[in-house]
Amino acid sequence: MKKSVFIGALAFAGLAAGAAAAQSTLEEVTNRGELRCGVSTGLVGFAAPNSAGEWEGFDVAVCRAVAAAVLGDPSAVEFIPTTGKTRFTSLNSGEIDMLARNTTWTFSRDVDLNFEFTGVNYYDGQGFMVPASLGVSSATELDGATVCIQTGTTTELNLADFFRSNGMSYEPVPIETNAEAQQQFLAGTCDVYTTDASGLAATRAAFPNPGDYVLLPEIVSKEPLGPLVRHGDNQWGDIVRWTLNALITAEELGVTGADAANPVESNNPEVNRLLGTAGTLGEMLGLDNAWAARAIAASGNYGEIFEANIGESTAIGLARGLNAQWTDGGLLYSPPFR
Amino acid sequence: MSDTHSHSAAFVRHDQIPPSPPPAGETGPVKWIRENLASSVSNAIMTVIGLVAIFYLAIWALPWFTNSVWNAADIRECREIMGDARGACFAVIEERWLQLLFGFYPPESYWRLIISFFGLFLALAPILFSNLPRVLMVWTGLFPFVSVWLIWGGSFWGPAMVLAGFVVGYFIFRFASTINFVAGLAAGIVGAIIWWSFLLGPIAGVLSSIIPIELAKVESREIGGFTINFILGISSISLSLPLGILLALGRQSNLFFIKGVCVVFIEFIRGVPLITLLFVANVILAFFLPPGSNFDLMLRVIIMITLFASAYIAEVIRGGLAALPTGQYEAADALGLDYWQAIRFIILPQALKISIPGIVNIFIGLFKDTTLVSVISMFDLVGMIRGPILSSTDWSGIYWELWFFASALFFVFCYGISKYSMYLEDKLRTDHR
Amino acid sequence: MTAIPDRGNESFRLSQLIYDTRYRALTFQFIALVALITFIAWLMSNLFSNLADQGQDISFAFLASPAGYDINQQLIPYDSQDTHLRAAMLGILNTLLVAFLACATATVIGVIAGVLRLSKNWLISRLMAVYVEAFRNVPVLIWILIIFGVNNIIFPQPRAFRGADPDASMVLWDSIAFTNRGVYIPKPIWESGSAIVVAVFLLSIIGIFVFRRYARNLLYSTGKLLPTGRISLAIFFVPTLLAYFVLGMPIGLEKPELAGFNFQGGIQLRGSLIALWFALAIYTGAFIAENVRAGIQAVSKGQTEAAGALGLRPNRIMNLVVLPQALRIIIPPLISQYLNITKNSSLAIAVGYMDVTGTLGGITLNQTGRAMECILLLMLFYLTISLSISAIMNVYNNSVKLKER
């Protein structure tokens, strides 16, 4: 009796709660006053808590820009660390509003898993890192090697394809997190560590003797990394997409974070539209017109974010390469703000 | 008597000879060694093997402790100080022990965790030792709410009003149970649920605007280290006890449907590893909840571990129920007690007493199993070591010191509890004599 | 109750559903049933509305599509183009392998430690007590990680074996190599004729049983005691060795050799397997030791004394009198320990051992995003194993119970 009443009451409470649901993501975020952003569990340069517990990094900056655009406060973000296993389910179940965790844009994730990739914030490719003492200079010499991989990533599948198509054998050592992969690689449990080239550079930067390890020249896959949201809420998807585009366009147009913090009328109409001093682009998104200015002011434009977190002046020291603006021979090409 | 003897015998000794000391081989350490270490050839050989093993363990482990370094900024400095000697770098513990115990909990609020920790012992004392004054039980009842408020912070009135829900339920029950016990219980529960779902929020809101008693809010994500193991272990075991009792009664009952449900539930939970249940908590529980509702990972994990523990506790209590002689049930029937009265006054008090050692053992197992949450990326003691500490540039390469610390911490608690369980078993045994 | 009225004529009233004990149980059960169905329906409706919101469905079709990833420990041939189902099968076999190895080792360790803990030798019994307490009171996950760490840090890399003056060398006439990637042991090579040797070996094992039965019958009927131990040993070794040499040594050994990055040839016991295997065995061994001790202590002392009065020697008392009786008490908890080992083997995920939690519940789940289906199948697998082991236990318990009466 007691049990049945309890269960009945529980069901009733649940139905009551169920009726109150069904809001758009934008409403949810504004009501909550906080953006929930899924990031990696700790990859220096992309997303990692610093010694004071503050999250910082390249992916983190995207979250902060979205929070600034939507809520007006770049610090109104709750960062939720996700692993390869939990990232998609967290997004699906609504635990997070967006995922910025160097996630590769693939067909099946976009179509089968029902996500909406909102653009590419980093063009990456899978590379290999080996100890210099191994004397290997090319990935094609790795026949029979033991390879550490992070499970749940596309690297696992690329790796299988690469060795298969080159007729080589290997021994995979699956590992859950980057931290453990790093320990195992340093202990010599595997000869090779493979993940996205940017991740390799970030990992190597954290080694005691980075000079003892080399990155092999081969890049065996295309890894366009970008933020993603749930399928079906197009308004929210547009907000995240155009926030990212705003960061990229800002660099192209030479608008820095400092400029965006105090927008002045410019001679270039696109700058005016971007910063909201002219036009009503923000209202079309369901935000106010200064949204992009706030997003850019949060941590600067794309170039500034890149330089501050992973650029050549940092310990990670990545060159712009493919991630330069199209005007500089790179792939960054934002659609126009018009 | 002596006179007659003196005449009939040539010599009679008048005083007793003092007992002569036993032979050298039959006294003191020599005898002890002979009997306990070398009673036969094979025994002597085993002793030698044991001694050799201890010797090697000692010369392997001792320098590790004697050369240990307690003050260093990172592993490289540690190695510099040690030079060629082989030793432990306990500096990592020295630097990180607060993190290992409390995770990323805000340091200025550590006192809240510490008060909760000692409050827990005060709350457990009257349960553990029956000769303490019963007044302490009041604190035991209040403790869950106080500790929730202390650990997670926020307004004092939230937990206080949840507690008030129990009080409301209890008074409704007191009033209604004069008519019928079961109906009263049901009314009390419904009353409490109505209180929680409709009245709690507004009243707590009003109260906190009038008398704001607030602590800085702490997110579950910031709690870490051994604190998580403790919170999960204690909360799951205490929540699973009532559930376990109900399941055990359900499994023993002759209502075929209720019995069937309980059997299926218990066998299912006991048949799958805890880790799959944690996956459920982590990955798919949200699918079964109304769209848009989602709650804290910690709470989800507590729910799953509670369900897990309740199945095991149900089996222990079922053992206790089965151990009672049927005469007890029959006597209760003969007295004209109905089912719930019989259970409350006759069966459960005895069955629970028999089950206590088993429950304590389950608690030890559960407490150890809370380390599995590190697999679903929660930073408990093990997760803290595997994640942030081992991957930091300062300490990567340290291994033994951290695991030694973690094992020692668990050992102290689990061994202590198991000793208590033995004490309890002894005490209960004398009762039965 | 005193005067029973003729209830048969009474018409049924609705209030009887609550006040009449004949119907009350049914009423309550009906309410519980309705509540349970409502609850489950609520869960299911949530599930389907959530899935519909996200445009997903429940489908097991992914099991037939190519897995795309590689698995290091393969008990059956597998290739990255095989299906997810086959990958899951591989995982199941790996689970069963480590569970079997750990159960066998844990039993040996547990029985030895349990018997030694009751030894008259003070030092030995103390040492065993220390072992039991140390392992029982520390989480098994920590033991797995410690043993994995030992393996990674203490043992040298395969590279260290290279060169004219290597830092590390193989043991036992260059046949076993301890590396941080695992232990490499020689692998038997079956050439033509090896089948005969195996057949001879199996026959001689049957022969040992036949001989033992003969010896016992002889003992019971004539009182003549044959030296069974020595003769059994002879039957075990002599015919097989004879066949082996007569046929020109058809079973060879392939020793592991350093080639390229790793050792090639031989059998590789990976570090993850070893960590899981030994951690589970030593941890569970401590529990089994306690079960064995409790079982032995439960045999009344009078039994031992009576056997002693009959003139039996201590080891015979143990083998012939105490253990057979203790086994009845030891075996049920022993089987539930086996169950625990199987369930705890899912911790493989912490060290990257590719058991079923690692393949189906790990990589397949991550790659396909089919969390619901994968976890459901995973639970189903463990449930099947658990229920079959408990079924065996029930059969055993019943058979023992019959003998007791």
C-alpha cells in the first residue's frame, strides 16, 4: 500500500513536471541566466582549468563569446567537463546547451546522431608523436608498433583505416582520457601516441622534456573541429553559428576585442552591421543588435583568441596554417554579415 | 595424625619440596618459539620462508620510507633532493592532500565539510553504541538536513522546510493512524509530498527573504576527493536501508504480484555490475525523465548506488527474517496483531538485529565501490589521482606515494568498520546466550 | 468470528474489497499493479518523447555494420571491417577469459591462505591475516591500478632488450620476456603427430582415474594400500613423454623474439590482462580465504579429535575428514565470489582491457552513439551470466541438502 501510493504520487509529480517542459534553448538559457557549455576534461590550450580553477582555452573562448552574446556576460558560463563517452549524451539529454570540445564534424554525427555542427573553429588532422630516440621519421615506418589512442574519437577509426590501407599491423592500446594516454606514452607502454595534431602539440608542451619527442610529418585525416548543438532548434543553432562567424569576420575586418568593447561608427558598412551600430541583424536572431560586439569583446576576435591560447607565442606554439584567414591562404572563410 | 606417622615411618618430610623450574626448553620465549614457530620440520621451514619474505619486504620498503622527501615543489626537485637514493616523494601528498580530501571545494569553506564530518560521528554514535543517552538521536535525525545545507550551501530554509515536510507528514500520520495504521501512513506520506511539491518553494522563499540565513552555494562539481566517497557511501547506505527492508518484506510476502516485482528487482540489480548502473546514471537516466528536467550527476549517482545497495541489503534482511523461528510469526498471529503490527513490533526488531553485521559488511563493500565513480569522470579520491594530479606537469611520474595514501585512507576506515562489526557480533552473541 | 453467519448468501459489497481479508490482498496487489504499470508507462512515454525530440529511435541495426576499430586481444579472428556484433563477441570472450583465469587463481590463493591462516605456526598465520585484511579493506579498483602501474613502471620497455649490451634480458633460457607491454611466453607449435601425443596425454589422465578407483576398491576389499601418488605421477608423465620422443618431438615451442617495435611470436599476456587477472585474483582470494577459514572452523573439533584418535595423520585428517565436510559450507560463498569476479571484471575499462564493457559498452557505444541499446545488451549479458551461475549454485545447494538429511 505504502509503496503503491508512493509510486503513484511520484508518477503524478512527474506528469506535473512533464507538462511544464518544452521551451526553446534560448529561453532556457536566458531564464537560467547561465550557459551550460560542454568542454573536454582538460586539454591545455583548448579547455583546461587554470590553477585558480578558472576555465580557459580556445574552445572555452567560444563558449564565453556565446554567453556574452546571449546573456551579456562572458563569465555566465557553467563549464561541464565531458569525456568521449558522455559528450553526445550530455548534449542530447539537455544537460548542456552546446558542446565545444574539439569534436570532429562527420557525416554520421551530423545526420545519424542528429546534431547540428555550427561551423569549424579549428581545422585539424590526425598526427603521430613518437620518442625521438625511436629513430622513426615517417608514419609508414610504424609497422608492428604499439599505438596509444583515445577511445570514442574518430582517431580510432582513422587509425584502423590508415594501417589497413597501408598493409601494416599495429597493436592498439585504448585509453579513456588524454591525461592517462600521456602517462602511458611517457612510461613507454606504447611507441606512438596518436590524436589530432593540435592535441599532440598541446600534450607535448606539457611534457617534462618536450624536445625528446617528435611529431611525424604525416597527417592522416581531416578533422574539422567545431562547436555543435542539438538538432531541431534552428534559432539556437543560428546564434552559435553566427557568434563563431562574428569572431572570424571580426579578424578579417580587423575589428579587435578592444574595438568591439567601444563600438564607434566606421566607414566600412559591414563593420557597422557586425557591431550593431547599423542594421538590425541581432534582432533577426532574437537578440539585441550589440550581440556580436559583446561576443567579440569577450575574449577578442578569432586571431586574438588563437594567439592567446594556442598561438606561436604560447607553450603550445601552433602556427596558423590552415586556420589562417582565406585572405592569408587559410581556410577560414566566414559568410558575410549582410 | 602426624604423631602416628612419626611412629610408623622412619622418615616423613614435613614441608613440601618447592616445585623445580621447568626445563629451559619448556619456558618463556624458547617454549613459545618451539610451539608456535617450529613444532615440526615443515613448520620450521615455513617459518624460515616467512622470515625471509618479511626481510626482503623490509629491505625493499624501508629505504623508501626513510629516504622520503616531504618538502618539494615538484617531482624534479624531489629527485634532486634524493639524489641517488631511492625513496618516496611524499611532497606530493604534502602539497595536494587538501585536494585529495576535498577536491575543488572552495578552501574558505573547508570548515563546513569538517563540521559535517565530525557531526556525522556524533550522529552515528547513538546508533553504534547502545549505552549512550537517547537524546542524541535528535541530532541523528537532524544531521542529514544540516549536512546537506553545510555541504551544498544556499539558503538554510530549503533543507529546513524539507525537514518540516517530515514533521507535517508525521503529525498527519499521528492524527490519522488513530483510525487505521496503514491509512494513516498513506495520508502522512501524501501530506508530506503535497508539502514538498507545492508549499515548500513559496514558504522557503518567504522565510529566506525575511530571515536570510545563507551559505555560499557550492556546486556538486566542485566537491571531490575522499569527500565524494564519503558522501556517496553514507547517503546511499542510509537511503537504501528503508528500501531494502521493504524489498525484503515484499520478497517474503505471500502476495504473488508484489513478491514477483521484488524478486525481479533484486535479482536484476544483483546480476549486473555496479559500473553498468553508473553508466545508466551517467548516460541514459536522463532519457527516462520528463524532457527538460535534468539534475545533478551526483544525485543521479546516489540514486543508482542506493538502488544497488538496497537489493543487497534486502537479501541480508531476508536472511535475518528467515533466521527467525516460525514460532515468532505464529505468536504474533496468536496475539491478534495484524501484519504491520507484527512486522513492526515482533519481526523487524529481531530480524534487523540479526542482520546488522551483514549490513555493515555491505556498507564496507559499498564504500569501497564508490571509487568506481572515477570511471564516469567524477573526481573522487581515485579520480583525483588519475586525473588532475597524475597529469599535472609537476607530479607526473609519481605513482606509489599517491596510491599508498589512497589505500591507507580506505584501509583505516574499512578496517575500523569491520572491527566494529566484529565487536557488534560479539555483543549480539552474548545477548542470545 | 465466533458465530459465522451464512456468508454465501450475502451479496458482495464494494467495502469488502478493503475490509475483507479474503479480498484485501487482491485489492492491494491490484493497486500496486496499476501503480507500477503507470510508472513504467510514464518512463516509457518520457523515453519515447525524448527520443522523438531528438529524432532518434531504438534500433539494433548498428550491430550489423562494420565496427571500424581494432581490438588488441583477439581470441577469435577479427578485423576492423568486421561487425559491431563480432566485436562484442570478442569482448565477451575476453571477459570470460579473464574471469576464468581470475577464478582459478583466486581459488588456489584463497584455499592456501585460508588453510595457512589456521596454521599452528604463529608467524605464518599472522602473515596470512595481514594479507587478508590488507586486501579486503582496499577497493579493488585501486589494486587493479596499482598492479597495472607496477607492470608499466617496473618492467622495461621492449627497446631495452635491444643492442649488444641490453639493459634487460629475457629469463628462463631466453623464453620469457617481462616488458611493460606485458609478458611474452613461448607458444606451442602443433606439428603432424602432435594429435597422437595429446591423445596419449588425455588417455593417461583417464588412466589415472581408472587406477585410483581400482586402488580404492582394492583397499576396501583387501585392505591392501597401493602407493597411488607415485604411480599416478608415473602414469601422468611416462606415456606422454614416451609418445613425444618416439614421434620425434612433434610439439615445438615458438619463443618470442624482438622484432621491430615489439616482441613477435609467442603468446603475449598484455599488461592490462595481467593487472586485471592478478588484482581480481588476489583481492577475491582474500575473501575466499575467509570463507575457507570459516568453513574449516565450522567443522566441529570433535571430528578432528575423533580422526586423531583413529590414528590418522594431520594432513589425512584435513583431506579425508575436515575438508569434505567444510566444502559443503565453503562452496556456496565461493560461487558467489566467482560471480563477484565476473562482475568486477567490468573494471577492465580502467586499464583498457578489451572486455565486453570495453568493446560493446565502450568503443561501440562511443562510435555509434547508441547508448541505450549498448547498455541494455551489456546488462543482459551480465544478467545471463549471473543467473546461470546462481542456477548452478541452487542445483548444488539442493544436492548437498539431500545428503544432509
